[in-house]
Amino acid sequence: MGMIGTQELILICAILVLLFGAKKIPEIASGIGKGIKEFRKASNEVTAELNKTEKEVENKKTV
């Protein structure tokens, strides 16, 4: 459950072509890729900030 098979992937691609046309799909894919990249970047920044705060708290406990 949760895995997309080959048949489902082909069906999704066919629906996308019908809805948006073949010329729009690269633009949409590019936009989705940029969105994912920005999300990962923000996620990494939050994780780094949390790690930094955690280390500061640990340092205050040892002092």
C-alpha cells in the first residue's frame, strides 16, 4: 500500500497530458521541482536551527 505501480503511473501521465497538454508538462514539472527544492532547503534550515538551540541548551546545563 502506498506504492505507485507502472499502470498507475502511466494512467496519471495520460491524465496530465489530457488536462494540461504536452507543452505545459515541462513547466509544471519544473515548478514542482523548484517547490520541492525550496521545501527541502527550509526544512534543513529549521533542522540546523533546532540543533544549534539544542547544543546551546546542553552547554548551559554543563556550566
